[in-house]
Amino acid sequence: MRLSCTVNGQRRDIDVCPAESLLFALRERMGLPGTKNACEQGECGSCTVYLDGVAVCACLIAAGQAEGGDVVTVEGLADDEGPHPVQQAFAESGAVQCGFCTPGLIVAVHDVLSHSPRPTDAAIREALAGNLCRCTGYEKIFDAVRSAAVRMSAEGKRR
Amino acid sequence: MTSFVQPVGLDEACEAKAAEPDLVPLAGGTDVMVELNFRRARPHGLLDLTRVPELREWSVSDGCWLRLGAGVSYARIIKELGGHAPALATASRTVGSPQIRNRGTVGGNLGTSSPAGDALPPLLATGSTVELVSVRGNRLVRIEDFFTGPKENVLLPDELVAAVWLPVGRGPQQFSKVGPRNAMVIAVAALATALDGESRRVGVGLGALAPRPIRAVEAEDFASWALDWDGGSGIHADVAARFGALVAGACAPIDDVRGSSAYRRHAVAVLAARSLRWAWQEYRKDKSCG
Ligand SMILES: Cc1cc2nc3c(=O)[nH]c(=O)nc-3n(C[C@H](O)[C@H](O)[C@H](O)COP(=O)(O)OP(=O)(O)OC[C@H]3O[C@@H](n4cnc5c(N)ncnc54)[C@H](O)[C@@H]3O)c2cc1C
Ligand code: FES
Ligand code: FES
């Protein structure tokens, strides 16, 4: 079937099998490999994207369900001025080792901070429960979230 | 895979299901897509329900019943329904992760009918009713009659779950779940308790403790009889313990990688006694405040 949707602000019209995942369509058909495929069962969060402003696992969305939708992936978070503060914070806090979990975490953290600009550690832990990292032990990820929160409020950025 | 049908209204969805009963309904996809990704299922076609507005609504009628559309996400239940459906909202908080709660629905939990589905014990404890719909009309099924076996239910090939009806404002409710960590766990044991101050009944729903989600009727009868509804005096330790034992007795748990049947029985007895005490405390507090 034909899928028409907006991805990172750009209109896309592509052919998909309706039952394939949005993750597959993004990576294999639209040339957007930033969103990672690790488990295909909703457990790891490395495929986290926004669909119509809501953070979801792209591996659990049927491509056909994105018809007419607005998708934002990790590739869509930076703007002309450079990487998003969440991305800068991850790079500078050492929150990235192998980097496989990073794109999903960046989107998930972006989502947390857009709802609660100064989350407590308990709230961060709960909000990131669906994102697994096998490398960092999460401490540096927490540092990155706190530092991103500070940067965003300094820059007056909500999203 | 031949078809992907995207109705934009409930009538249209029912017509599609009647015309092609093999279509697999697809709501949040958090169960269906795992099956598809791992090629455990190769459906003839999918019926995407996410564009059916009727399924995404809830309303409260006469202040007595909450009609919850099958397609309302857990995230919305947590945000919008903590007051009307406290046990269901608490259970929703324990489902998966934010990403899963943003998509997953009670209709999908009913469709899957897993013995461990977290939305199901609250529906059982509160005495909820499932509304099914097809081109032939609507029918109501009491929640305890909905499940027929592990992952089996009474849905006919042309039917969809339209909504669930939950009684509101009857009294305190509790939900507890045991698992190896605080998030992203399938329940090892789950229990919901609901007090109904009007009919003076205690309802108990159990998850992951039998081949299907069940009520603990003997325990319900015992607690309803033993509690001092008029005087509101505290619960005697023996009453709480007896209640726990009766709940454990209602279970037919399995041994599996997540827990032994003996552990499950023990855990639910503890949860039950605790939940009854908590719920009763709240009931007494509400009563003394008038
Ligand atoms: C990582 C992960 C964690 C999870 N954690 C939990 C958890 O903690 N607790 C828990 O209970 N579940 C959990 N689940 C399972 C799942 O999220 C729930 O069962 C959820 O309620 C399914 O809802 P859905 O809308 O995504 O259903 P879908 O996957 O869209 O559908 C599920 C089933 O219901 C049918 N269906 C859907 N809507 C209707 C309808 N209106 N009428 C008739 N049939 C319908 C479908 O055909 C299918 O058989 C988890 C899943 C994942 C991937
Ligand atoms: S790939 Fe989607 S959650 Fe792991
Ligand atoms: S950095 Fe390797 S999985 Fe997180």
C-alpha cells in the first residue's frame, strides 16, 4: 500500500507492506537509520519516535497506522543552530558508549523534559523504564538528563 | 497479508469485520505487532481501529457508570480516570513503559485475554461489564463470563469490543502486583480489591493466578459478611488472615519461570490481607468525614 505521512517535517509518499513496522519503513524504505532496531518487541526502546507528538516504539506501529501521521525521529530534533540540548548533553556527559540505545533515549528524554522540565531522579527512572542500555550503567544518562534540563531552561526551550 | 482496513467509524468497522471475519483487529499493536514481527502470526488482514473515534471516548452516565471506550490508552486512563476508576488507573501505571502505555488499550488487553493482563483484575473486582458490538447489534457480557480459557474469550468472529462499563464512586479500590522489578514486568501475581459501600460488598479480581483472570468469590462473601459496615470498626487480624487464605484458595496457579505456584499463593495471600486493610482504612476515613 501507499503510505503518505510527514517525517521530520518532510512529506513522504512510499510503498509499504501495511503490516510491516514503522521502524522497518523508516530504516529500510526512507533511509533513516537513526532509529535503531534491537528487539522488535517493545522491550528496549531503541526505536522510540514521536507519532503525532506521542512517544512510541516504532517497532510496534504498523506502517499503515502512520498514514497521514506526523512522525519525528532522532534525525529531526536538531535545528539550524545545531544539535538539540538533549543531544549535546548526552555527548558531553559521556552518556554514550556503543551508542545503540542513544537515539531512542534521546527521543524519550526529549519527551520527558517537554512534559516535566525539572524531573526528580525517581521520575527520570520511571520515564526511562522502557529504554535499555547495556553499556553505561545509566549513571551518565541521568547526568545527561539533569544537564539537558538545565540547558533547556537556560535557553527557554520547552521542546 | 492481503488487506489493511482502516475504518473511520464504528459501523464501518463492524461491517468490515462481518465481511471479513478473519481480519485481526489492531489497536495499540503492543501485542499484535510482536506476533507479526516474530512471524508467529500471519493474518489474512488487519483491521486498524485507531481511527474509530467512538472507541477513544469515555463518559460517565448518571454519576453511576463509567463507559470506557475499548481504544482509550493506558496513558489517558492514568491522566483522566484516576478518580472514577482508581484500581484500573493504578493497574495502568504498572503496564510496561511510557511508550507501551501511550499505545496499549484495555480493549487490546481484553482481546488478548492473557491470564496476566493487568487491566483485568480491576474489571473483575468492580463487577464490570464488557460491551461487544457487531452488525447484529450490541450485547453485554459480565466480565467474569468473558474469559473462557488461557487467551480465550467469548468474542465471536464478527464482533469487536466496543467498551467496558465500570461502576463508579462506590468505595475505595486497591491494585497490587508482584514482579521482579518496578516496571516492564508481566505480573507474577496481581490482585484488585474494590469495596462497594452501598451494596456492602467486597470484590476481588486476580491475575496470573489461574488459567484465566478470576474472581475470588468465597473470599468476597466472607469479607462482605465480616466487615463492620455500620460501626466501621477496624479489621481483626484473624479476618484479614482468613481473607488472605480464602483468596489464595481460589487460585490455581502454575509453576513457571516467573514463579512457583507455592510462591504465587503465598504472595497473593499477603497482598490480599494488606489490600483489604488499606481499602478498609480508606472506607472508614471517608465514612468519618461524612
Ligand atoms: C514491552 C511490553 C510490555 C508490556 N507490559 C504489559 C504489562 O505490564 N501488563 C499487561 O497487562 N500487558 C502488557 N503488555 C501487553 C500489551 O501491552 C497489553 O495487553 C495491551 O493492553 C494490549 O493493547 P493494544 O491496544 O496494544 O492491543 P493490540 O496489540 O492492538 O491487540 C491485542 C489483541 O486484542 C485484539 N483487539 C484489540 N482491540 C480490540 C477490539 N476493540 N475488539 C476486539 N479485539 C480487539 C487484537 O486483535 C489482538 O488480538 C506489554 C507489551 C509489551 C510489548
Ligand atoms: S526495537 Fe522497538 S522496543 Fe526494541
Ligand atoms: S551505550 Fe551501549 S547500549 Fe547504551
